[in-house]
Amino acid sequence: MGGMGGGGKKQQGRQKLSEATLRRFLDGPQSRLRELGMLIRTAFEMFRGFRGLHFRGPCVTVFGSARFPEDHRFYQFARDTGAAIARQGFTVMTGGGPGVMEAANRGAKEAGGRSIGCNIELPMEQDANPWLDYYVDFRYFFVRKLMLAKYSYAFVCMPGGLGTLDELFEIATLVQTGKADSFPIVLAGSEFWKPMLEFLQEQMVGEGTISQADVDRFLVLDDPEEIAAVVTKLVRQRFGITPESPRPMWWLGESSADDHFRSPTS
């Protein structure tokens, strides 16, 4: 077998650098100089996200597993849902990876809509999918999650794993505590989410750790067209939002949103 090409070596080096940086970030107090460097990198990453995503919306974010292959029923479900959301005029935003994320982006593109991603650099599952008009790479999970939340007016949670649950409950917590507006939160796929909802209802509501309103906040739907229609109705009712992007300001060096719809490696 041939040796690894230059691109493969570069990617491998990037993975090692990213892993090392993330470990240092979570390794407790470091030298003041190193922590200043982390602060600057984090601020720059946030700046790139703000700058890159400001004119992409209004967005609906789709969460879900990176592990479902193209022939899986949940892949097709996400693909149909992405298409339905795009037909309503919203930009479909995902974590930019494979599986459900790829499917939702693919559906949006195939429907003639806008498709963007917030990709995370990981040793596995880190490559941006090929159905994105635009994406931004992030090193830190918390910055990526901030961007997925900041630029969306609704959240559709497809079947997924720990990362999906992390994203779902972070949004639910922000809404519960009043740190975010009452954005629609859809649990797509009633069969998949039923055991979790039973646990929330019977254990957590039963023990008083959450309220009934926290459970009722989740909209459990199974039809892609219904998901898109409900999201559109609630977003318009609650926020008066229509599917139009904000206008750029030339004096800030901003250009038309259409000029940005390409796939750079940020």
C-alpha cells in the first residue's frame, strides 16, 4: 500500500493539534501566558463564527447522530425534514458532519434551499459533509454550540447519541431559565424519544426536579411536512420572523449574503 499523502498527513497533524489543545483547555490552571493564548484563540473563533454566520439565516437547526448511514430510515427522515424546512424559506443549519446532519443539509440543497454547518474538529466524524453551501470549522465544542443556538429560531432534534442529548438539553435549559426565548423545540421521531419522555414525566416531574411545562415544551412530531409547518407557524407567531436574511452594511466590509454561499475551509 502507498504511503499517506500530503493531505492525509496534514489532516493527521491537525487532529493531533486539536486533541492536544482541547486537553490543555480542560487540564485545570495553566500558565498565565498559555491561558491568555487560549482566550485569544477562543475569541477569534467566536469572531469567525459571528462574522461568517450573520447573513445565513434565519436558520432552523437540526441536531442528530453522525452515525446513521445513507440507507438508514432516520437518514431519510432527516433528509425529508431538511427539504421541508428549506421549502418554507429557512436556512437549514447542522453540526456539519455526516449522518443525520448530512441528510438534513442534503435535503435542503436538493429542495433548492440554503444549507450551512458548524463543523467540529474531532479525531473521528470531523469532516464537513459535501452538501453545505457554507461552513465554519470550530475547535471548541462550547463555541460551536453557541453558534448553533445563536443563529436559530427553532430546533429540530432527530434521533442521536450523547452529543445530540447535550445539544437538546442545553437549549431546553436556556429556555427554561429565561436565558433564551421560547424557541420551538421539536423531537422528531416519537418512537425514538418515547422512553426519554416517559423518564422525564414519571421520574423528574414526579420528583419535582422539573415542571410539567418543561416536558410540554417539547413538540413530538413524525411527519417532515408537519414539522416544517409547525416550526414556521410558531416562529412567525412568537418572533414575527419571515425567512429573509438581514442586510449587510458596506461600511463594515460586509457583502451580500449570496456572495458568501460557497464552501470555504474557514
